[in-house]
Amino acid sequence: MPLKWPLWFVASLCASLVAEARAAEVAVMPVLGVNLAPGDCDAIGVLFANAFAHDAHVAVASPLETKTLRGDGKTSVAVAVQLGVAKYVELSALQLGQRVNLGGILYAADGAMLYRAEISAPSLDAMDSATSALAHALAWRQPIPTVATPEAALASPETTYAAAAEPPPDPKAPRGAYGPKVGLAIPRAAGKSFSPGILFAFDGRLGPRNYFLEFGAGLLIPTDDQTGSSVIRVTSGFLELGGSYYLWEGNSALYLGAGISPAIWQSSLGLDDHTAATCAVYGQVGLTFTRNARARIYGEFRLSQLLLGVANPVSDGTMYGSTLSDAYRPTMLAFQGGVGW
């Protein structure tokens, strides 16, 4: 066997071990080989896994990881469930003389077949280009182009493929998620006592897989609506504009973000109230639980700081008489969650 085939395998193995440090979204099962040594099957599987990860921009569990789990008697579906992946690939390789016929089938995590393709390589030396072509076909559910000329046939693997299917969306393309958001907000300021508030909002998120821009509008109402209460009651209508970045790949992913929130802030104390236009900046940390699903469910903690001061009425003991205290800039803590489609 030429030297470059083992070198490809060693380089691919190193890249595979690095990729496995991230949460995998696709798993590649061990190659089912005929007339091939186990080491050749492992090398083909690792080459394919690396090609799939590079082409589809997702983390992939290589056959070196799934081989141990399959060795315990688990089915491919059971391995996919254990790894928490959304899809998995089964590969088969048949060597006839020097030629190697390589086939792959892409499955959903529940075992439903999504797409299949086949490619024929003149020898193991051409397996790098063959696995790359097969990975592209399965990742995007597109047929492998056939060789058009005899000259090209000498330089490229022969190919066969299944009927074309609709390709999945490009992970780099913007994707929107729009829906309701609710939460608990707690205003804080030195020397003042506030009623917690319940917030209701519409939230829109638009962006590619790694980050999203966020916009929305909502209403904050106090949980204590008694005029005889000694705490400050805040009612606010607000807008939101910001963005967040995911910290890792995977179906469940943590994100960090920041933005601004213009608002109309009405604070009430006893029978007196004061209304002002203000604006806050916020930072947030959140977790999207269903990043790969159409319905995205998330929860987050947000810290907001008012930039424009507000003032509270201070009763002088009469129903209509009041004076305004000095302006101050409250901080708002919020725990919120929502879902978008």
C-alpha cells in the first residue's frame, strides 16, 4: 500500500479526535467492509467523517467513537440516541480487485432513511476524493455528478447515485424564529423597594446558526397592584434590539448577548405616579434547548441598566399633592423564557 494512504489516515484521525471534543450533531457508524482489512475500514470512516464535518459545518462523531458503542451490541438508532445526535450515517465498502465501491445512507435519529448515494473509486489511493464527494452528497442530499468525459473518468472515481431529493437548508443561511416570551423582572435601586413584575413580550430572532439578531416589544406589569402598598410599582412598555452569539455547537447551546431597550416607564407609589421616557442597555446569558428543531425553546437571565433617569412621586399626605424625588437609574434583573417558530 502506498505511503500516502496511512498518512491520510493519521492526519484524519488527529482531526477527528479534535472534532469529538464538541457536541456531535451527526454520527458516522463503523464501515461495513467486504474484502477490506479492519484498518482500511476505520481509515475510510474517519476520512468520511472529517469530510462531512467540513462540508456541512457541523460536529461529527467518527466511527472510532461509535465503534465501541456498536461493539456493546447497540443498534445504530440506540447509538444515535445515546450520543444525542440528530442524524447518523451508515457506510459500506466493497473491494473488487483494486476498485472500491463505497455506499452511504443518511438516517434521522429515529431510523428513518433520508438519503442514499454510492460512489466507485479506482483504488484506496482515491478514497480521499471519493469520501469527500460522498459526504457532500449525503450532507446536502444531492446526487454525485457523473463523469462527463473519458479523460475525466481516468482522473476521477466513477459514481452512481440515488434519485435526487430536496436538499436541506444551508446552515449558514439566515433563519427566523418568532414567538412569545414571558418572565419575572425585579427592579433594584439603592434605598428603594420595588414590586416584582411580570413581563409579556413578542420576540423575534433572525440569523445563521452561530448567532442571531433579536428584536421585540412587550409590557411589564407589577405583581402588587394595591394603591396602599408601600413599594414602588413599575409599569412599562418597551422595545428591544440586540444580538447574541452561541458559544458552541449542538442541539442545546449556551449564548451570550447584549442590546438596548427604549421604554416608557411609569412608577407608582400610593396614589401618586410618574411617567418618563427612558432607555436601558442589557446583557444576557441564555440557553437554547432545541436549536436543531423548528420550534426553538429557550430560557435566559438578563441584566438591564437604565441610562436615562426616572423619578418617583413621594406623597405629602394628601390625595393630590405630591413632589418628585431626585432622578435615579434602576437596575432590572429578569428571568425569562420563550419559544419561537
